[in-house]
Amino acid sequence: MRVLALGGAGAMGVAAVRTATLLPGIDEIVIADRDLAAAQRVKAQLATSPIPVRALRVDVEDPGELRCALDESDLVLNTVGPYYRFGVPVLLAAIAARTHYLDLCDDWEPTLEMLALNEAAREAGVCAVIGMGASPGVSNLLAMAAARRLDRVDDVYTAWPVDVPAEAGGDEVLGIHGRPSAAAIHWMQQISGTIALVEGGRIMHREPVRPVTLALPGNRCGTGYTVGHPEPVTLHRTIRPTGAAACLMIATPGMVAFLDGLRRDIDRGRLDAAGAARQLLKPGLLRGIRSAITAGEYASHGTLPPFFAVAYGVRDGRRQVVLARLSDGPGLGGFTDDMAGATGIPLALAMSQVIDGTARRPGVHPPEATIDADRFFAELGGWLGHPGSCVEIEQDSLAEIPAH
């Protein structure tokens, strides 16, 4: 297949392309970016690739350029964000060109809009897998791995780690010319206003940064905090929990206090999302003092793992809880420390399943609806130097887990 990597010169695009050069079934990879010089530099870095690689200037906001590039491709990896701007338009263009599609969409609102294009994609014979990074993506597959151990799922949660502001940096927070990155601005949008989650088996809209206390197998317990993300709205469709579903941030009380302060200021109009994102990198002295003073008001993450999914429900008539997390083996412990790799590598591995037909089902799908999770985790483990599956599953009766 001919693969078009939109945004292929960005950090996540590069990680996906590097991985893709070592996968079977690919005849050519086109690194497409608005910055042609950057695309050419990536091409030069991949000069020894076993797969032909070329650079192409494509501005996704130019319909003609985008359609021309898609017409020459069999599959597109869309790593161009923010997805609330570029998710739906690029997917529509891919459907029109009959080009298979994968992306890293981490915004619940365009996720719902793209899922609504399911019938159009089916009629065009296009397979689209949306939100196939770390979270969403790996997190969805962990949730499915946990849920399939139960006869009925009541509640399901996914969780990812958050670093303290002083340690944040790089592409995650700072973009070009010292401006906040799109990822940082998006994060601020998803901790403010209202977000979608599931309560009583129905999608509801609630304020973010709300506490959810969990008791997990292995005598683990602690509190995570809600954040806007696609997982609840897609797991609502696929796993169909009868109770709750939410995406949680795992953070220290001081960090939660800091984020909740930003949330309040955004909601009151004192900050916009970009201004809040700037404070992630350089928090002011007064804000830091306030966060330190109020940190005691927020429950701790305790002994919760940093990156996991958990499902509560019933198996053989008994209340059970199932924890799915990445193993602690070599190469896996720091998986979520590298945002580019943690998103780009899963995207490429999922693409491989679309290429060989394993996951090539026409329509628009979240990862858990079409990606073979067993194969994915085995391949991810191998890629990260961990032979065999890189997932640990722990299951207990709820009666055996002490209340906290």
C-alpha cells in the first residue's frame, strides 16, 4: 500500500513513520507536511529505510492539495492537529478519495462528529480508525481487555499520568517560537467548561477535574480526576457500561490543585486556553503558592498505576473488578514518558492491521471496535523489547478488595 503521512514531519508523525518503515505491506511512504523543508529533513533521516520514502508539501487547509495527495494514496495517517479543526475535514476528504484513514484524535467532540460519518465511510469502502494513539488508543484496548473478562460491565475507567508543571516541556507544552503547543492548549480546553462522560449508562455533561476514587486488585487504591477525552463516548458504544465511564488524570494533589485553579480562571473568563497553557511551562509565583496551600483539599492518587484501565462488573454471578495495565518490563516502564513514541508507535502498529486486512472493516471505528488487541499488545511488546504480550491483567472479587 501507498501510505500518506499527513503532518509526517511533526514529532508524532515522525515516530509513526519510523515505525512504519519496518512494517510489511507498504510500498511507499509519503511524508506530507505544510513545511516542505521539514518533510525533506525527515526523508533524509530515513535514507536507509527499506521502504521508499518521499517528501511532499501538503497544506490540509488547501482542499485541492489535500485531494491530490489522497488520490495517490491507499491509506492516510492524519497526525495534524488540533482535531477539532482538522479531524472531520480530513476524514471527509479521505472518504471522498476512498482512502483508508487513521488518526490520533484526542477530542471527544470531533470524535462524535467523525463517528457520525460511519455510513458514508461504509458506502465508500473506507476503513477509518480514529483516536489510535496512547490515550485514546492503547487505553481503549486496555479497557476492552479488562471488559471481556466480565459478563456485564457496570463501570469502566481509563487513566493516564500527568507530570508536575515544572517538569513539563518539549513538544507537549511548548510549540514553535515559544508559543504553547496545540496539545497543551487542547488539554486546557478539556479541563474547563463541561466534558462528556457516562453516568447511569448515559452520556452526560459535567465539569471536569472531579474526583473518582478507585479500589483495584493488588490492594491498590487512590483518586483520579476527570478530563475531557474520547474514551467515555466510544466505550459507551462498544463496551456499553450500565453505570459510569470516564477518563481520569493520575496526578499529585499539588498538580490537581494547580489544574483546578486554571480551570476556575478559564471558566470565569480570567484566562483563555492559550494563556492557561503558557502557565503550564511558567507558573506564576502566586499561582504556585495558591496550589501549595490548597493541595491538601485534593485526594491523593495513592497507589494507583500511572496508565491503566479498570472495569467493574459481574462474572458468573459475582461482582468482579478487572485491572488491565502495561507490564513493568524493560522498555515499557517509560512508555508514556515519550509522548511522540507513545502515540506514533501504536498508530503505526494499528495501521499494519488495516493494511493486512485484520482490521480493515469499512466504517468509522474507535480502536476497541476493530483492532485485534491481543495481536496489538504482542507486537507493541516486541517493539519495546518485551517478548510476548505487554499487558498485565489482574482480577479480583469486589468482596476481596478492602474499602478505602
